[in-house]
Amino acid sequence: MKLRIDNGRVIDPANDIDGRFDVLVDEGKISAVGEGLGETPGARVIDASGKVVCPGFIDIHTHLRQPGYEYKETIRSGSLAAAAGGFTSIACMPNTSPPIDNQSVVEFVVSTALSEAVVNIFPVGAVSKGLAGQELAEMGEMQAAGIVAVSDDGLPVASSHMMRRALEYATMLGMPVVNHAEDPTLVPKWSMHEGEVSTRLGMTGLPAAGEVIMIARDIILAELTGGMLHVPHLSTRSALDLVREAKRRGIRVTAEVTPHHFALTDEAVAGFDPNTKMSPPLRTRDDVEAMLEGLADGTLDCIATDHAPHHPDEKALEYDNAPCGIIGLETAVSLALDRLVHAGVIDLPSMVTRFTTAPAGIFNLDKGTLSSGADADITIVDPDLQVVVDAEASRSKSRNTPFQGTELKGAPVMTIVGGDVVWQRD
């Protein structure tokens, strides 16, 4: 099947393209990008006037919950939410039940994704068996089955010895280690960020030091081993400064930021809505300003959702006992357009880079480009479309978002995977 997308502003950072071009798709691959591609008999023609045509967006931090927690999310439902959010590829984290810590579970995720998902699914394998932090998982076997990185996400690799070995083995396989940045011994049970707001609300907080300590250790170990370290959901100014300095020194470290950490502060917790409870917690206004600075200067390589669905009954618990996490696949692009591009923090090509070439490079994915012959994964966005977040309309099985009712400027309007339109806005 042929597909031609006409009259859009094509932004393809991988090929340094930013202009008004047409895009031709043939048999699921990019055939050409250029001006006036002419008649293409039998092609479906999409008029992208006023829209931006990009390589398919990539989220390298998603929780799909399957196997084990299908009441929260499944590979199928998570992929539908991803498509509705403009994502053509997502990487799913291993904290399932059983965890993605061996070849057979990886094969289950891959086969289920091939038969049920509408977007590309790339599993992330566990660092340790059972996520217990005691014995390395069989990384080589899992990579052969399809993983693209390793992480005990949700739990930090607390042992420095284990983290060193993880960096050494993963780097031999050409994969990064993604380590949840929190010292679990500093404050074993917390509900929000420790600071003026937590004191006022009388809630136990986790200080910024909880993140900084772990990132400092991991950077030291990355330098020692020459390993590839990826810092997920970075949230504090002090940690950002560590990553910035590490990059300056040539250490192999990359970092992501979530939309909720550049769009919300700990003041949002004052209403005691459990949908504002996440890990790492919402931080101070100064930390949010630091995240914006990190995006502007390139210290923060990519934007990732940390999509973490929970059943409504779980989030209905009192704040201290509610689980951390929010859904984010369907709001991330709009939040980036509204709070970053329209706010003048970064320009549109920089935003597209954070969703395409940057995450593809971190996880070594053959995605994020409109090069001739590449898979025809395409995201079309309307940067000026006004939308209102409506959790009840989410394709996810869960509804836990703090952005319910928020008006945002800019949104995805069509998602194309392998040349097939898998979602389009009504």
C-alpha cells in the first residue's frame, strides 16, 4: 500500500530536514521526502496542511504491567494509549509479575506485542534476577530474545558491586543500564518531596539528596567501567548539575525528564490528590526551572513518560498508602508543546529531537528517522490545536492523571506505524 503525506512541515532531525515537503510511503517503508512528489497512483493521500510531520515518536520509559498486572494495563491497551499519544515505539520496563528477567518472559512480551500491539514494543530486561538486587540476570540471553536495555526500574540497584557488574556486562553487549535514582535507605517510606511544602502539610518527604546520592555513585561507576548509564526521570537541580559535569568530562551518561517533572511542582500535592504522588516525587519550583534549563542546554537528552497505570481503587487510598505513578502516554506530547515550545523554552525541532533521534540513540533503536528505506513510522502533530485532558477518554485501562481538565495547546493528530494509520484524532 502507498501513502502520500502532502503539504506538511517535515521535521526530521536525523537528516537535518525542516521544511515544507511531501512524504511518500511504499510497502511500509519511507520511499521519498521531497517537494512536489507528483502523482502516485493508488496512494492514499493525507493533507497535512498546517501540521508537522515527524519521524514516529519514541518513549523509552513505559510500564505496560503485563504479565501479572493486567487489571492495570496490558500490552494491547498500553499500545493503544501510546498510539493515541503520538508514539510509534515504546520501551516497557521489567517490573511485572513475573519480572522480565529471563529469556522466556522476554519472548512472551515480544510475541504478545507482535500479535496484539498497534505500536512497536521494545522490552527492557531486569538487571537482577527477581529484581532482588542479588544476582545478575542473564543479559545476553535476554538480549538475544529482544531486550534493548536493562533496569530494575521501580527499585534502585542498591549494591555498588552489583551496579558495577551490571555496567560492565551491559556495556559488553552494547546496552545501557537504566537505574532508578534513589537511595532507598535515606527515607524508607515517604509520600512527597521533603521541603517547605511537606513541612506545611505534615507529610514525610524524600529530600533531593535521595536522588543525588544515587546518581553521584552511578556516575562514578560509569567512569570506572566505561559503561553506558542512563538516568531515568531526573528531577532535581543538584542531580542535573552532576549529569552536566559528567557529560563535560566525557563520561557516558544520558538522562531523561518526564513531563510531570517539568510541568508541576510539589505545591500540587496540597490538594492531597493521590494522582500527584509519583516516584521521584514532584519537586520545588527551582527544580522545575532547572529541568527547563536542562532541556534548553541539552543536558537532558530526551523526554520520557514513565507511564505508570494503577487501578482506580489503588489510587483511591489515602495519600500515604496510595501507589506512586501516573499515566502519561496520551498527555506527554501536548505538555511538551504547551509548556516547552509555546512557552519558548525550546523550539519545535528541539522537541522533535527529544522524542525521536535522542531516545533512539540511547537505546540503539533503528527508529526515529524518515530516511529512505526506513520503517514508515510517522507522527503528525498540530502545534496549535487546543485540547483538554479527559482521562475518561483514555485508551489506557487506568485513569490516574493529575492533568485532568487541563487545557493545552498542541497535540498529535495521526500516528502511522509501518505505513498503517493506527490512530487519528476525530
